[in-house]
Amino acid sequence: MTTLTAAAVQAEGVGLCAGRGGRRGQLLADCTFRVPRGAVCGIVGPNGAGKSLLLSAAAGLIRPDSGRLTVLGQPAGADALLGEVAFVDQHRPLYPRMRAAELLAMGRDLNPRWDGELAEELLALGRIPLTSRAGSLSGGQRSLLSLALARGKRPRLLLLDEPLSDLDPLARRAALGLLLGDVADGGGTVLLSSHVLGDLEEAIDHLLLIDGGRIRLAGELSELLGAHRLLDRLGLLECQAGLAPWRVHPVDPVDAEPRHLTLVRVDRQARTRETDAELPSLEEMVVSYLRSPSVAGWLAPGMRPGGYGDGGGTVASQC
């Protein structure tokens, strides 16, 4: 069961619009969730779903048009967060003519908690000489240099937008291991978006599924998986006919193929009952929700932040 600790990131009805006048459209809509401090939270969803926008808003780079978004107890973007939050954008914006050593020196000068050893450990992983100019590096090396600058800052909240997409599998696993070790040692919090669900399942303990600018799933990963089951067609029909001792809410459309397994959300009583039904994997759960956009999303208990506010102001404007 989710423990209601202080929130690292907390959103209440957050919305973000684009365009002007009558052509304004909604990019994020009514996003509500809370990520507790010390969590490693994966943000998943299709391209264009709003993952990058959500991370940019948490980093304070864009301001929501509606709702309330707080980070470490402060309104997102507050000056007090400058030394506490690090953000690695998916485009890896580095000064191309600066050498790695110069970028690390800039990080040291701008951040009072700077730890050069943490930064250089990621450079060593990518075999990046300190004399290399950022513009001469490969895509994977630029990713590691960006991660090094964020890690060296020793942030209390690390926001990562597709941080590992350019890395080979071995480097990806090693870099992720270093970042997760930092969380375990220092009690920080990580939010990372990724399409590589296999890596996430081993690394994260919380999940946000965002689709079409809306939160479809939010909560502790074990709780989300435990609230779902995979049923064959016969098991599904038994539940729908009232022959099973618990109720289900199908997520996948029912398939005529007898061996097809349908993802269902089960009632609270069924979550502790011994059954033959399988628990889904992270990928099975995420894919089922994405291919069933009309099915209502689900926030695990404790994910709605009402009553656990950490401060911050409410923005009232709408699209």
C-alpha cells in the first residue's frame, strides 16, 4: 500500500494550452497525481502524449494554464528550486564548442553542492575525454555528458526526458544503475520518461501513464500491477456472468480467440484472493490501456493529492 510521505512532485488539475484566441488547444488536461519523495517514477506513453511537457512544467520551464503544480513543496519554477532540481531535456542542449572539462567547470561554479567525481564517473562510462568538444561527441556520448552535468549537481529531484535512448544496452544499464544508486544513497527522487519498458520495469517503483495529455494510470507500480489480472476468455465470461466471487472491469476489448488473455481491473476483494489469473507485466498493462483509449484511467489510492498539500499557488486561467 502506498505510504503518504511528502511529495516530490504534486499536480492538481494541471492543464496546458497552445495556440491563440479561438484556436487554442489543450496539450495537458486535468493532470492529477503525486510522486512521493525518494521514488523512481517512470513516465510512459506514445509520442506526443505530453510526457516532455509535463517534465518541462515540473522543471519550471513552462507555466501551466490551470491547476496547481508543486515541486519539493514549492511552486514549480520557484527560485528556491534552482539548486534542487536538474533537468535533462531530450534534445541534450549543450554548448557545442565547449570542451567537457569546461562544461564541468561551469557546473562546479554554478552549483554549491557540485560533486565532480559523480560527473566524471559518467564520462568514464562513455570514454569521453575531458578535452572533447561537446559538438564532436556521438549521440550516446552527448547523453552521458548531459547526465553527468545533472548528476554532478546532486539534485534532490532529477527530471530525465528519454535520457537513455541513444545508449547501447550495456551503457544504458550501467548509467541507470549509477543514477538509481544515487537515489538509494541520497534519498533523492527521479522522474524519467522512456519508451524502453523493459528497462523501466526493473528500475522504477512508481508509474505515470500519460496519453493524449491526460493521466491514464498513476501510482506505485506494484499496486497498479496488483490491481489488474490477465484472464482467458472462459475466465472473463465466468466473471461477467457472476460465477466468480469478484468483479472485473475489462480494459482490452474482448477477443473471440479462446486463448487471448484480456487485461481486467479487479475489485479490492480480488487483489488478496488466490486465483489462477495471472498478474500482467508492465508492458502488457501499458499496451492494453493505450489500445483502449475509451477505458477510464485509474489512480491508485494516495495518488490524489487533496489533503496532503505541500504549498504552491493555484492558476485559474483556462484554454
